[in-house]
Amino acid sequence: MASKAAEGTTIDRNALIDLLNEDLSREYQAIIAYVTYSQVLKGASYMNIATELESHAGEELKHALMIAKQIDYLGGTPTVTAKPVKQSSKAEDMLQFDLDNETETIRNYRERVKQADALGEFALSEVLREILVDEQDHQIDLATALGKEVPKT
């Protein structure tokens, strides 16, 4: 079913629940990564972004709650499993891992908005749009900290 979703074709409610649970696992991953990375980044040049990562962790928790609520509304059970968190002792690597994850998350949520709209789940698509605003801000923060252009999604 995920391959159909990636192609942008219409999916059913159960497939949407499964995809939202993957998204929820990615939100859990982001929470863990942001909590960890914000505490282990060292050096004066990383203090501002470390503080920002702490803020991102709280926003990702809010997203996880929003997605879990939508999964429950659709008749599913929210997952309890996080996607694996990459680790490194290098600050640049940690920030790049976060940037890559945010880029993937944005890509997935954009697709999820289309899928929710196709199923007539307009409230879900509005929730996802709200989350997308935060995720794009996270992406900008991370790209800026790395001195890179914001990745195209």
C-alpha cells in the first residue's frame, strides 16, 4: 500500500492509518533525537541551535499527540514504536540527520494531505497543514545552522 501512496493514488482508510502510524514513529524519532542532540551539542557556535532543538522537541511532542488523536479518530491504534535515531559525536552529523529527517517528514506530510483530502478527511488535512508549518520552520533552522540551502522536497 505504501507504494501506491508514494505514487499519489487514492488509498483506503486502513492504509492511511498505517501511513499515519509510520509518521507517528517518525515524530517519536524526532523527539528522541532533538532531546538527545540538544544536550550533547558542544561549542559556542552550537549553543543557539541547541536551544532551538529543545524547542523543536516540544513541538514534535505536540505533533505526535495530534497524529495519535487523528489515528484514534480514524479507528486505528497509535503505534508505540519510534524509528531508529542515528547517533554521532559530530555536531554537523547530528544536525544533518535532523535536516534529512525533517525533509522526509515534510515530503510525507505533503502526500498525506493529498491522501486525506482524497478520502474526504478534511480535518485531518488541516491538522497536517498546521504540522507542516512547524516542520518547515525546523527545516529552515537546521539548514541555516549548517550553512546550507533548504532542501527541496
